[in-house]
Amino acid sequence: MKRHARRATLCLFALVTFAGTTQAAEQKDPYAPGARKGPFVASERSLTDLARDGYEIRGNLGTALVLQKGASIYNCMIPPDPEHLSYRTYFVCSELREKREGDAPEEPQQTLPKLKMDLPTLKMEKP
């Protein structure tokens, strides 16, 4: 009886853990408008909208298309769909918004302590 209770408890724990991670993944969609991935910020504009507005495909950045019109740059990619182990059926276009030096970092960055290294001194003796 204890064995079945333990197995049921483990199964219940696994289900609760899986449901919690699924909800967390849904809440933090990295491709939602306003989400930042490096210097690019996800936008609500589609690839069709950008092409209609005169943006031209200038190349690729990994698996993303790079579109440019004047100084404005977008990258458009088909985002992965981890739920179905595939890709979604639409493009997500992100606008290039560079960070300035005074901007606060959005994510904490790990810094390494500065190491103090003494230079070795050589003694030259006369023969």
C-alpha cells in the first residue's frame, strides 16, 4: 500500500511541477510585443506590414530576415513552438533599439572580481 501511495504522490508532484512550468512559459513569452532579445524589441508589426511600408530585405541574421528602410531596421523570424516541437506559422518582427551607455541593464549581469596581479621582478647578476 505504501508503494502505491508513494507512486501516486510522485505522479501528482510531477503533474503539478509540469503544469507550473507550462504556465510560467506561457506568461513569459519571449516573442510577445515589448519583449527584448538583445538589441531587438519584439513589435506588433508583421512582415507584410513592413514590406508594404517600403522595408526591403537586406540579408539574414541567423535564421531571421533583416529588413531596412533608411535607418530603421527590423528582423523577422518564425519563432519556435516548444509545445508542438515545431515552429509557429507566422513571423515575429523585432525592431532594433540600441541601448545607450546610461541605460540601466534589464537583466542583472554577473561580474567577476578584479584580480590584482603583481608583475614578477627579475634580478640580473653580473658574472
